[in-house]
Amino acid sequence: MFTNWKIFAVNHQKTFNVHINTMCYCQIKANLRRLKTQLPLTRNYSSPPGVGLAGIAERKEVLTCIAARDRLLTRNSSGLENARLHVCTGIVGRDVKSLHSIINPPVAKIRNIGIMAHIDAGKTTTTERILYYSGYTRSLGDVDDGDTVTDFMAQERERGITIQSAAVTLDWKGYRINLIDTPGHVDFTLEVERCLRVLEGAVAVFDASAGVEGLTVAQTLTVWRQADKHRIPRICFLNKMDKTGASFDYAVESIREKLKAKPLILQLPIGEARTFQGVVDVVNKEKLVWNSNSDDGKDFERKPLSEASDAELLKETIEARNSLIEQFFVAYICTSAVADLDDEFADLVLGEFSENFDLVPAEKLQAAVRRVTLAQAAVPVLCGSALKNKGVQPLLDAVTTYLPSPEECQYGFLQWYKGDLCALAFKVLHDKQRGPLVFLRIYSGALTPQLAIHNINRNCTTATGDTIVSSKSSALAAARRAGRGEGKHGKKGEAESLLLAGVEIPEPVFFCTIEPPSVAKQPDLDHALERLQREDPSLKVKLDPDSGQTVLCGMGELHIEIIHDRIKREYGLETYLGPLQVAYRETILNSVRATDTLDRVLGDKRHFVRAELEVRPAEEPCAVATIEYADCVGEDLLQASREAIESAIHSACLQGPLLGSPVQDVAMTLHSLEIHPGTSTTMVTACISRCIQKALKKADKQVLEPLMSLEVTVSREHLSPVLADLAQRRGNIQEIQSRQDNKVVIGFVPLAEIMGYSTVLRTLTSGSATFALELSTYQAMSPQDQSTLLNRRSGLAHVL
């Protein structure tokens, strides 16, 4: 079972086998022996928060030891018998611990979590406080100052936003927490998706002054749905309780209504907005008040609530606690899933504590909260202010108390590997000195120095979403155990389909041409774009076959702007971008049949293919064309040519007949296929591709344009001009909500009409409004709008 995040340097060579090197453990041992006689190592992994590296940062040996610890390869329980690890020791305070216990804590003491939310909810600030209170850092970073740990890119520090996810490892009260800070901007949704894919738990951060609505309901819902898809237990942290307009009750209600989640209130705020002082622990009936004279928030008092000094607060807490217990009881009666989990707690409530819920022990209530959280039947809710250094330590306690360890998560595919190596490459970075660095999530087995590994997905270096195993034979053995084999029409064995579910890569919605400063720099640009694509799978680079220009495809204006800036800063290339254009799609409106014959003689060999197929609108929306085969098409023939057929479909659907845009929402049926012996698969692909293109040209065609979900938060006095402007942009207003003194306009607008909207919105509202966009769907253009687009793009269509 995986226990830690690790980064590995991957060979550039295009080969199945990638060798991984790790630091020699003996070097660590030598460093520790020197330290034992020179200086005690004050970073105590089981010590209270705040004990860090203060006073020893100048010691090169200590830094070497700590850096080496952070680079060591983590093994699961099946790979712990390394003698060198057992004989190495670490000096922690006055204790002497085995290096193994420091580097590899018990799996039950590990939490792999992510921090997720919409933009400006305070994710990075919360992460920064977590790192500080755990002793990972010795000073508090600030997003506005550009000195936070996880915002490491220059673009992140300048803009004050998170662009790339960042992974850090920290320790808290005997627990090892591997934490990932994820982006909140919609252009970087893939970063959130690929990180959630490999996590066991998450902390969802909300702006308490805005709740779920905030800057964007759409983005909050998106990250929440991503967590639902991967079945990730969550804790909700209502941040910014000190902010003007903060409302704990409103934020909790918005979680219930907008996210359809069941909030479990574990804390109450002591005051709101300017009067916010601390929080009440509902489970333990204690108040936590932070010292107003403390600059860093380390000092706070935890006191039991008393009738004498906290009468009103105690009354509210008891009511909240009883309500929490009642929630479990009602859920037990009404929901079979919770009933199966909480027989023990129900017996307590119905038995000895039925007359007085106030006597239910805190540890029993915590255990019940944990069970329900792990079952994703409800979400614990805590509150605080990360910027004002309040409420973060209890949040860390909640992470260790309520979120799962790796061994508590079940992965069905592990039974097929029988302890062999199975890992997922979920992120790739490029380091100037070390080259490509790959983040792996290890689900089973172990990695050892100099181990040759096998990439199931492809015959190349590792990319995001690739599944890594120890060997090809291991993959075949797992496939046999899973009972996968030959299917209908001679489907090939699925050894190479025994893959971990990677990440769903969204299709780009913007594109533009990119050119180097000179022809001589084109190879350098190609090299930079190749690396950036490996890091960011949502970035697509195409070559326009007509003009020979390089086309850059991205998720939004900001996405492409960041890529352009990175090429300049990291690779020293002053590139030129063409006008930003919308990535349209195409489809068909009726069914059409077509036939094609390819008959050629190359050298002394004749290649002959004849195909007949039907292209029709798909019954359900689909980005990739589906293919069916008539009964008359022989299974033996398909078994030999299936790969060529699928390649033909893929290539033919890349270029539609109207704009040269990708074709979607189509289905195909291959009615007949004749191939002479000795015909190459390349000829099969070419014939079928030509046949598909003939059919597409004969059909009635339709352009699809990206439709964006839009949310604008604007003051009442500026509402009218904003609505009038959206009407001119073909906007469709769905709802106008009231949120305190502002109005929230929710609707849809075509992407083509929204480019440059930020500048216009600032002008209309004197800079007071905010907006957020997210791709909703592709919709058919009206005949008039389609005709206008085709006339404008005539002769200038870019092939994607």
C-alpha cells in the first residue's frame, strides 16, 4: 500500500524499462552517526506542533540528513526488510529512533490529502499555516507577498494564484501527512483532477462570507463532483470567518443546498467578522481562543465551557452537540448505509444515554463521525481564519482523526496484482538539472534501487496517467487473474488494458498559432512544447498541414498566457502568438453511406482494400466516434485489422468538412470490409479514413460552439449595464441571486462572445465585479451564426 509521495528521475530513452536510482542508505547512516556526537536533531516527529528546525539550519550535516530523508524511497509492508534501514538510527530530541520509523511510519498513521476549493477561498494560505504549525517552515508566507512554499512558480507569485499543484510532506502529532495544494482557477481543473485521483481524503475550503456561491458556484461544484467521482471523504473548512459579511449559518446552509451534502457541525465560531476570536469544539464542549498578542497564532487556550462564564455559548454548544447526535440517530433509522456502520453508536444512544445525550462520551461521538465521514455519508464542518492564524491546528487534528489512512481504502484491482508492483504516474515535472521528475502513487508492491519497470500504456517515457508495473509478464499475469482475454470479434487480449483509471483530460476550447523568433529556433520551441505537454496533458500542440504553423490549444486565455510566459522564462524563447480563436467542433445531422476502394501496387506487392460504412448521428453525446461491425464482417479479419480501423476513425474525425475542426457525436457501422492477403495495415487505415471523410462530406453538417457557464457577482447599481451587455453577447440568463449587498448573475454564454470580457466588465462596473467561466457543453449554432462564421473563416480555417 502506498505510504508517501516520491519523485523519481526518469530516463529520456524511449523504452519500456525505466531504471530508478535512490540515495544510498549508508550515506544517511553516516550522517546520522556524525550528528549523534555533535548535535541533537530537534525535529521531533511525535512532538507537539511548533518544534521544527530552529537553531540547526546552519548545520550542513543536518540539512543533508533531512533532505536525504525526504528523498528516500518509501516501501510498503512487503518491502520493509532492508537491513540497512533497520540498523540506521535517527536522533530525535533526547530519543533515539530507528531511521525506518522516521521515514516509514505505520500506514495507519499516514494521511494522503488534498486542499481543494474555488479561486480565492484561501487554499494556499491554509496550506501555508499548516506547514508552519507542523514545523515544516519557520516563517509564515503570504500569497500577496509571493513567498509561499507551494506557489513556487514565478507566475503564481506574481498573480497570487495557484497554477500547478504542489506536494509537501509534514508531520503532526505522530502522523505523517502528505498534502497537495491544488489550483482553484477553472483553466487548471486538470491539476485538481489528477491529484484527487491519488488521494484518500480532502479538505474543502470555503469563503465563509460567500459559502458555496462565492466567486463561482460552477467551480466549487466541479471540484466537489471530482471528489465524488473518486469517492474521497472530505472535511469542510469555513475560512475567512474574520471577513466582513462572514456568516457561519449561511455557509453551512449553502453546503447543504448547493452541494447536496450533509454537514456535521463539529465547531461553532466565537463571534463573526470583526468579532471573531476563536472556535468552540462541539464534540468536547471546549472553547479554543487564540492569543490576541500572538503574531503567528501558535498560542491558543483550550478551556472547558462553564455555566458561570460561558452560559450562552455553552447552551448553543449543547444544542449543536445534541443536534449532531440526533443526526446520527435519524440517519441510522432512515439510511441503511449508515445503519450498517453505526450499530454500536445507535445502541449507546438508545441505551444508557437515551435520557441525556450530553453524557455521550466524546471519543464515541468522534468514532461515529469518522465512520460516517469515511462512508461519504456526511462531511464534518470546521471554521476559522487562516490569514489571521486561527483554527488551523484543530483542522490538522480533524485530518488525522476523521480522514482515512491508505489501508482503509479498498482498491479492487489490487487483488489481481498479488503484491506485485502497481503504480500510477499522476504528475510529471521537468527539472533543469535532473530532467523529468515523475510523481508516482504506489498502490501495491515495492520499488527498489536499479529496478527495471514496465510502462503498460505506451512504448515511451512516462507521462501523466501511465500505469507502472514491474514487468510485462506481471501485467499479463494480472490480466489472466482478472479473467480478461479474447472477446467478441477476436478482441485482442487486454493485458495492456489492465490500466489504472488515469485522468480524464478535457478538450481545449481556445487555440492560437505560435511562432519562434526565427526558423533556427523552431527545434528549441518544439523541445519546449514537448516538455510542457508532458507536464500538462490539457495543453495540446498541433501542426497545421496547410500552413505548416504550430497551433497551441489550451483551456482558456489564462492557460495559454501562462504557457507563453513559461516558454519565455524557462526556455529563453521570445515566441509570437497569433490571434486567440475558439476551438469549434463539428457533427452531422443525418445518416450517410459511403464506399471506398484502394488498389495499389508497391514494388512487387499489390495492396487492395474495399470498405463500405455508414456514418450517423450518435444517440448520446460522445467526444470519440463509436464503431459497430455488421455480422458479415469476419472475426478473423477484424482481429487482424481492428487497430488499423480505430486509427482510421481517429484520424478521419480530427478534421471536419466545414472548418477542419474535430468531429464529435457521431457513430459508425462498418458494413463490409475486403482485404487482400499481404495488404499493409497502413493501406487499411488510409482506405477507411478516406471512406469516412466521403461520408462526412455527403452528410448535412453542423458547427458546434463551446457554451460557457457564466457567473457574475456585481453590485446592485451596476446590474443593469451588465445584463444589457450579456444580452448583446448572446447570453442566456438562468437566474439572478441575491447575496448580501450583491447580485449573482448565473447563465450561459457562447465562448466566442466572451473573449476579452474581463476588460469590459471592469469598465462597466468600475472594477467592482467579478466573474467566473466554465465549459458547460457544445451547442449547435443557429444557421445565421454558422453562415457568418463560415464566411469569416473561409480560406482561413485552422486544422486542429
